[in-house]
Amino acid sequence: MPAKNKFALKTLSAFALIGLLSLAVSSAQAQAWPAKPITLIVPFPAGGTTDVLARALGKSLSESLGQPVVVESRPCAGATLGADYVVRAKPDGYTLLMGAVHHTIATSVYKKLSYDFEKDLKPVTMVALVPNVLVVNPSVPAVNVAQLLALAKAAPGKYTFGSNGNGTGQHLIGAQFELMGGVKLLHVPYKGSGPLTVDLLGGQIDMSFDTITPVLSQIKSGKLRALAITTDKRSPSLPDVPTLDEAGLKGFNLGTWFGVLAPVATPPAIISRLNTEMVKIIHSADFKKRMEDLGAVALGDTPEQMARQIRDDTERFAKLVKQAGVSVDGS
């Protein structure tokens, strides 16, 4: 065999050996993991949908893995602060992010982010999809979308809508509502759904496009009035509430998904173990029932499927951000 070919063969053999060693190390790490508590970062304040879903998943995951799963809130900056924390964490499977559709929006509305959501975090699985709902304080004299649009058109900028932060899903859904409805509302950002709901109940703001979870009980008790669901299908939790598409804003279809991600360099074997355990939990009858009670739909998919959803939503919201002129830095 020529010397050149021998060299090439040795090189290939060396790379193959390195690959096998890497797999062996990854496998060993996965077998030893978890050996201590896991922290699940929630990028919003306690009490909101993200927090509720994280605690529901964390409780079952703790039982499955035999280690505590600690849910830690790191709110502010439209969910980007929590994401940045996880990006900088050691990629050992002990620090995870309960991410959401908000992170795909932040890529476009924040001019300077310290991380790249698609490149610096590794998807594990989608947890749930939660429809958003247009709700108003009962003091607003509108019992349907048509009446609300008429009020808003008659008084541009008078009626306020709250969101759980600049550049979040609720903010962009409100912006889409303004565009499609031909109205101008006043956006009031909060640090999360908890303080937003308090002010909505108190009448400090007129309406919100929040997820169903934090407002479902108030809707059923009559403390808030639901006018429409923002996804293309009605919610089983509020079957009598029409969609915005049905209410006249044809083609309106925006909701909020939540999913788990890890630092990108987390060993593949740990990502695989996390996915297996989480999907098993998410597809269980108990978890699905829990999600239904919260107005959510349990998902549970592969890291590759979640990555595609992130890519598609990043592109979709980039177009909406540009069309609506939404900006955070310098706005």
C-alpha cells in the first residue's frame, strides 16, 4: 500500500477512534446523570403559564429521574434574561430552560442579544401549546370583537392592552390584532402574567391577549370577559368563545408553545435521556388531563421537530415584527 494511502487510513482510523471515545464519554456521562438536583429556569415571574407548566413537568420528572427538579424564576427583558443564564450555564444537563415562543420573537425585536437562540441552545422537547385569549375587563362596553373594534376605532390609543413583556408572544399577538383590525391600542408591558392579571382585574388596563391558563378561573367566575381565542380552533376549556377568525379577522392564528432546552454543548446522550423521560411524562394520561385543566394541549416531540418549529416561528415573527414596526431597544 502506498505511503500516502497508509497515512490517509491512519488518519481515518484516528478520527474514528476519537468518535468512538466521544460516544463512550457521552454514554458514561448519561449513565452517571443525574447525580444531583436539576434546575429548570423559568424566564418569567412565578404564577404565570410558564411557571405552572414547569412545575407540573418538574414534579413528574423528579419522580422519574430520582433527583429533585428545582424550578427557578429569572424574569425580565422579555424572557431573554433567563435564556442568557442557561446559555452561559455548564452544559452538563443540570441547568435547563423552559423556553417559549417568546424567544423566537426576541431574535427580531432586540437589536442586541448576547446569545443566538437557535445556535446556543439545544431543543429537548415541546411541552405544551396554550391558546391565547382576548379578554377585557367587564368595565369595557364590548361583548364581542366587532364592538371592541368599533370602540377602538372611535378612540385611537385610548384602550390599553397588557402583555407579559416587550417582544413577547402576547405583545406580537396584540400587534397583529391592531394590524388586522385597523385599530390603534396602547401597549402596556409587564414582567409576567401574574402582575398583568392583577392590573387587568383591577381595571388599570382594558384588555390582554394572554394565554388561557392565568385567566381561565377569572373568565369562568365572570371577573373577566373572554371575547375570542387567538388560534384557529376553539379551546375545549372555553368552547363557547369564538376564534378571532370566526369573529371576522380571517386567517388569525397565533398561540403560545412552551418547551425545554439545554445549553448547546450538552452531551447528546443526556439530551436523548431527557427527551425520552419528558415525552413519556407528557404523553401520560395524568399529564394530558393536567394540561386540559389548564387550557393547554400536551405536545411531546423530538429535538429535531422542536428545532424546526423554532426556525419556522423565528422567520414568521421576523416578518410580523417588521410589518408592525415593533422594537424594544431605543423604542
